[in-house]
Amino acid sequence: MFNRTREFIALCAAALILSTVLTPSYAHTGSVAFRVAKAGFIVGIGGGSGVLHFEGKTYHLKIGGLSAGTIGVAQAELVGVARHLRVAEDIAGNYAAVSAGFAVAGGGKTAHLQNSKGVVLELRGRQVGFELSLNLSGLTISIE
């Protein structure tokens, strides 16, 4: 009887381990591409559009934002990933980011943003125009 109990416990443990290994993750990653423009002197206002590619579908995005510590006019094309998405609509919301960049007729730009749903955007790209910034930015993304 003791051997059967041990075998049953071992079988249950193995089933539990296999079920956790084979269970898919609830959060997924999508790819994003944004085109944004920004202008300002001390306070900047910007906006643009973008796309999210997630689970075989394409979603069009509208982007708006406000930043402090900006001088100049610039346009950036950014690409990257959106992590921790459960559904495509999770990308919508307000994002906070700390970024730094400098561009005169072209330059690099990176950003790491997160919204209240836990979605993290990791973006990189090129910027055209003149902008000097060391800022804390707010960004709003909505699905069109």
C-alpha cells in the first residue's frame, strides 16, 4: 500500500510539473513602428501615428504627447517591441518615459516607456530635425 501511495504522489507531481511547463504564457510580445513629430520651446507638443503587429494582426495607432525640457522641431521614426500584452487593446493608455537625445539633421533616439497595464515599449530609431532634450515625457496611445 505504501508503494502505491508513493507512486500516486510521484505521478501527481509529474503531471503538475508537465502542466506548468506546457501552459502558455499569458503575456505576449508584439512589434511596433511609430512616426512622431514634436515641436517646442521648454514645453513640447507632439503626435503621430503607428502600427502594432500582434498575433498575426495589424492595429493602427494614434499617438499624442507632451514633454518638458524640449527645444526645437524634430520628427522621429521609431521601431521596437511591446512587451507584456495580453490583448492588443492593452497597448492603449498613458505612458511615462525618461529619455535623452540630441539631433541636428539626424541622430539616434531611444525610449523605454510603460503604461498602467504593465505594457513596456522598447523603442529605437532615427530622428530628423533639430531638437535638444533631456526630458520626462508623457505619451498617450490609442487604437484607431
